[in-house]
Amino acid sequence: MIRWVIVVFLALMLISWFSPILQKLGFGKLPGDLRFKLFGREFFVPLTSTILLSMVAAAIARYL
């Protein structure tokens, strides 16, 4: 159980570190990435970017 907590924590750290780089490459601005305001706060749901990055990660894992 503790291994999964560590893996999730490390994955979230990596995502937060690479987020500015990925935004410069266009991730987060793809069609299907939802951005909306609700009660004065802006929410962002990157559906398409998540699917695309998951496919890339699966392809890399499959060939390594």
C-alpha cells in the first residue's frame, strides 16, 4: 500500500514539474480540454491531453 502512495506522489511531482514545458508544447490547449469558470474560480480538466499522454506512456512502456 505504501508503494502506491509513493508512486502516486512521485507521479504528481513529475507532472507538476513538467506542466510548464507541456503547456509550451500545446498540451492543455487541445480540443477536448475543458476550461470553465464557476463561482469566480477557474477549473481546468485536461481530458484530451490526459488520453494522449497516457497513450504515449503506454507505447513507451510496451517497447522498453
